[in-house]
Amino acid sequence: MLLPKTRRILDELGENIKLARLRRKFSSQQVAQRAGISRPTLSSIEKGKPTVSIGSYLMVLQVLGLEKDFLLLAKDDELGRKLQDASMTIKKRAPKRADDND
């Protein structure tokens, strides 16, 4: 079960995909056919349905020329970096070099 906040994100994603399709003046039939999915699946994507596979979302983005936007997901993981930095330990001395015996 999705949290309401997450549900709204999917709704907005679906609406953005639909708007991108309409701006390009593509019919739902054209996009579905080019993406290799059914029209009902495209309709579900445009409604932000969580039951549609992420691969189908990506295929539709590819048809619309927006597949690189997918790379922006989780790109700037500020919270993850803060957590990582907080758990880093600082060594008291540098490790010995292998060539110190020469």
C-alpha cells in the first residue's frame, strides 16, 4: 500500500507523461504501439497506477524522448550522503606503505 504522498508523486508523474505526449501531438495508440504496450497500459501509466511495471514507464519515456530523465531519479541523494558521512570513522594514523622496507 502506497502512502498518500507517494501516491501523489505517481499521479503527477502520470500527468507529466500525458502532457508530454499531448505536446508532441502523439495519439495514445501511437505511443502504445511504439512502446510495445497496450492502450490500457498507457492509460494506467498516464493515471500513475503503481501496478504498471517500471519497464513500461521507461519504454513510454523512450518513445517521448525523455528516457534520460530516468537517470535523474535518486541522483542527488543528500540524505544518503549525510548518513554515510555520519558513520565514517577517522583513522588515527595513515596505513604503512608497502615500500617502507626498501
